[in-house]
Amino acid sequence: MAKIEETALATTTEKSTELAPSSSAALVEAEIRAAITVALKFRRNEETAFGRLMKSCQRPAFAEEASYSFPRGGTEVSGPSIYLAREAARLWGNIRYGLNVIADDEESRTLEAWAWDLETNSKVYAQDTFKKLIYRKKGGWIKPDERDLRELTNRRGAILKRNCILELLPPDLIDDARRMAVATLESGAKGDPELARKKIIVAFGGINVSPEMIEKKLGHKLSECSPAEVASLRQIYKSIVDGNSKWADYVEAEPKAQENGTLDISDLKPAKDEKQTKPASQSAQKPRSKQGQGSSTPSNPDYSEEEQDPFQPGGELFGTREPGQEG
């Protein structure tokens, strides 16, 4: 609704926006009604959708992006990637999904993802609130710039959307798709192992992981990689690129320096002489012979009261010279 007011000096036009919210809501409602009508008229064919998804997983480029894998609690955790979830939703048909920013301030941002099966009228929501911080090796946790914040939002939003989509799709459909993707990778590694190894080296080189680091994790040379190991390395690479893990998570911690059979700093100290270890207080506390009492031969401080000096009267060596004495 527009209101026009004319005066001698100027003409003022005022436009009311009271109907804008209801007009926008009406457009959204009309879009939803149309989508549901089309979904009910053209229902999905599950067998056709399954066949198309298996065919997609037979493409090597897509198979490389289908799964992720990262260690947790001493075991390997693997699952379908966002690429597999989106492809499955597209081929399954009549599924809508999206991502919205529902709260945003200087410190944090809240995302809400959703997925909706129009045929069964099943809708799933998921939310995630995160701090606007990124980690840098030199600076620690810092405020991101616009590009880093956008990447952070897209990465966390992709995880939310993947989880929502997977809740609507049959689990066995996704499991079969993952198995087909792994079989495709292993088949490619068997057919041309040299090309598969080169792809691994190039891919990991882009995330600063050298061939030597890969060989250290495998425990053997890259030239000895099996097709199953090639498929596993692809899943690891996908997990790192998606931000689910870091290369350090896959490398075993270095063993401690102190182990059985190794040297300790105490082993480098010189051995102590028994004669030097005796405190001076002990020799000072030994009873001394008094004049007129006992033998006139002085006691040997190298022998305790319980041990008899062999050079004293009654000893086995009495009458001979002690070693080191001159006649």
C-alpha cells in the first residue's frame, strides 16, 4: 500500500511493508504445497534409485570421496561422507534439505540443518553452536577472517546436513554404497597400482604429508601397498580434508626414552667405592683402644667390629705385611 502526499515544495511517497512478511510466508507455503503434490504424484522407485547409486559408486572419482575414516579410542571410525549423502538424497528422490544461520554474534554462531522426505512427511532438524575461533600452530586459537569463517561455517554445516540426510535414508542403502565404493578403489589399485600410488602421493602432498610419513604409518614401502591399504588411505585423506581429523591422529605416539635395556642418566654416574661410601661418622664412632687396655696394635678402620682384621693377633695373616706396606 502506497501513500502519496503532495505539497507545494515536494511530493512524498510512503510505502508500507506490512504485507511483506505475509507475502513471503505465502510464497514459501505455496512452494511447499507444490513440492508435496509433485512428490505424491511421482513417487520414488527404490530399485531404480539403488541401481543408480551403485553406478555412481563405480566411478573412481566419486568412490574416492564417498567415505571418511579417523581413529578414536584405539579403533578406526569410518562413515559416509557428505558427498555420498547428497548423492544418495538426489537419487533417492523427493528429499529436500538445507542449512540456516539462526543466531550470530561476535563470539559464536548457531547453525540449523534440516532434511525433509516429502513422500513420508518426515523432517529432521539438527543444530550446532560453535565459537568463531580457528587454531594456528604459531598463534594458537585466533579470530578468523571472513574467508576462514566461511570455510568453518561450511565445514560444520556440511556435517549437520549429512547427519540429517542419513537419518532419512535406509541404512542398508548407504552401507551397500560404501562397500561398492571400496570395491571400486581396490579394483583400480589392482588394475594400475602405480597410478593409485601416485594419486595417494599427490593427494597427501597437498596436506603436507610426505611419502616417508605414509610409509612410517604403513610400516612398509608405498610400492608394497595392497589395494585394501590404498582404499583405507583414501578414507583417511577424505577425513583430514573434511576437518574430521588430523594426520597426527593416525600416527602412534613416540615411545618413551626410558625402556628396558636402555641407558638412564644414572647409569652414566661412576660406581661408588665401598670404602668411600662409609660415612665419616661411622669411623669416628668406632671404639678406640685405650692405653693399658686391649692390644697395643691399632685397629684397622677398614674392618668393622664384627669382622676380624686378619693382620691382628689371632688373624689368619698375623705376622705378615698388609698389601701396600713397605718393610
